[in-house]
Amino acid sequence: SPNLATLVTLNIMLCPRMAANPTAVIPPGKADLQSGPSAHDPLRTLFASLICGKTTGMSITINYASTRGEVLRWYGQMWRQRLWKTHLSMFAAFAISASLMLFGGFPGTLAGLIEVVAIGLVPVVGFALFPVLMFKPQPRTLIVGDDGIKTSIGQREGTVAWGEISSIKSDGDALIIQRKNLNSFIVPARAFETKDARMEFCNFVETRVSPKGS
């Protein structure tokens, strides 16, 4: 078996070449890299991972368009999980403040109580309508790579680092990539040609998301 010095030498010689030419493989018995199978060759990918410690420069690109129904379903789940606490706190803060400012305490009439409740509901309704109003029906391009997630819709582009992603989970036919700021990428199943492509994408993201979103 090769000794440590041999492995270190191979690592130094091969990793830069594999990064520069991801389609190259190592011919048996040679240290120089020539041509070989495609970048999707699992043996090549495994060898690169063992020698270099990781696959360099790999990325997956998908294109899709979300529907308003998918956004509403996501928001409903988020509300049941955690957003109801935020909405309740917002309602209480605005309603109590309005009651103290308008009546100096608890309103003494039904009309006053209705007014206070309405004021308390204003930020809650606005918060709930935000994802619907900001919904973008245009096709989105999503590129996941070693540095994070690059997204573009029309002329608008942005990048989200992996440190800003808390989790990825399956929700029926959709994959939900949850950000720490509570925003999410909703990736429908139609974004993938096959179930294997969907699994590959999911595994790619999972291996790059910080444990427990830390």
C-alpha cells in the first residue's frame, strides 16, 4: 500500500489539476491527468473526494416558477410552527399601546374595544400579506455551489451563503430551503427531471448546511 509521503505527493500533484479540469481522471499507473469520463462519473467523483478531501467547483442549476398556492401553503405551515407567536406579540403590543394612548387604559365602550382590536390587527394583517404581495411568478434560476445559493429572477440576482441557511426539508412534492431570517426557497418537484436529480440536489444542500442551522 502507498505510504504517507506518496499520498501527500499525489494530493499536491492531482488536486490543482482536478480543480482546473473536473472531467479528468487518473490513468492507471500515472500521476499525470489526461482526458477521461464526464464530470458525472461516480468513480471519478469518489476518487477526487478521497484525494482532495472534497469535490471542487461542483454546482447544480435548476429552473422553476413557484405558484401563489405553494407560497400560501408554506406560510400556513410557518404560521402553525412559529409565526403565530410573533403575530400574537405584535397584536398585544399594538393593542395595548393604542388602548393606553387613546383611552388611558382599558376602553370603556364596545366601540373603543373594537377600535383597539382593529389597531392591533393592522401589523398582523400586513405581516401576513407580505409574502403574497412580494410573490414573484416569473421563472427563477437557482444555482447551488460550494459558496452558497445564487438566485436570479429576471434582472434581479442575489447570493445566499450557506451560513444563512438553517435547513432543507421535504414538504410533499416541494423542497423547502429555510433561511435563518424565516424566508425560504420553495423548490417544486417539477424543477427536477427525475427523482434521482431531486435526491442529488437535496443531498448536496444537506451536506453544506451548518448542523442545526448554527
